[in-house]
Amino acid sequence: MARPQVVDIDALLDHARGIWVAEGQAGVTIRALSAASGVSNGAIYHHFSSRTHLLAQIWAREAASFRLFQRERIQEARDAGTAEDAVVAAALATGAYAEVKGAAVRVLFGSRPDSLTAEGVPDEVIKELRRHRASAATLIADLAEEVWGRSDKDAKRLMRNCVVDIPARIFMAADKPNDKLARYAIEHAVRGLLAAGPPD
């Protein structure tokens, strides 16, 4: 009887992330992953019950890595400067992470976690995706409270513009990760919004 194939899950997810970055989410299939990794379809299905389960696991792992990276940058800026500096650091973390991890950051901004909770994805993975979403929402609310002394709907929406929407749009359109002009544009756009604050 043949021995079951030994699978390095992290290495397998690295291959899957590489496919996602190179070919987009649609390119991540069990067959493509098998061809890229040398792991059989059956062995992949043993660890991931469906393609959506695989996509969810890729996204969750990347989100965990990015959130840790971003929070470290925020704390460094907060310790050395002001609450506004911490928000700018949160915004610029996207480009800095891309410089370290390459185009892998596109995984985070190329898909919403809500789209990865389809039937067939294990409950523990769905819970992990929701924890990441809740963690991001908490960070946004905390930064809004720290800068403006309020965390109502408008304040949180504007803070999300600062730390998610503006960096994602500008960095994703930049010629290379952490482009100098992109960093300049993001910092000044964010500082302008922080100074203006949410509407009354």
C-alpha cells in the first residue's frame, strides 16, 4: 500500500499565493496548485475541502501576517510621534509590506473575506476570517477615537479611507512596491483628511 504523500502546508500555501499574485484569484485551482507544487490533487483535497477553502486559507494567512506588520509600524510611530503619525504609518504599511513580501499584498486587496465564506469552508476558517475583519474594524475605530475623539459611523468611514482605501488604490496603481511618489501622495492625502476631520 502506497504511503500518503507528506504535505508541507505552508509551502503549499506559498505556491497557491504565487499563483494568485501571478494569475489572479481565478487562476487558483486545485489542478494549477498540483502542477505548481508537485502535490497530488488528492493530497491537496485531504487538507482543503474545496477551492474556496483554499482561497480562504491563503487570505487568512496573509491577513494575519499583514496585521502584525501594520500594528508594529503603528506602535513605532505612536511611540516616536503623534496619533496622526500612527495613522500615516498604518496607511504606509501597505507599501512597506509590499516591499518585503512583493506583490503578495494584492491577495488582501484583491478579494473581500465575505466572498470566501461559501458552503464547504470549515467553520474554524470562517471564524478566522471574521476575526480578521473584526480586528481591522477595531483598529479603525481606535485610530479614529485617538485622533478625533470620536468613533461614530462618519469617523470610522473617513479613517477607513485613510488606512485602507487611499493606500490600496495608490499603491496598487504604482509602478513598483512602495513607490516614492505613491508614499508622498498617500502621506499628504491622509494628513489632509486627518486635519479636516469627519463632518459634524
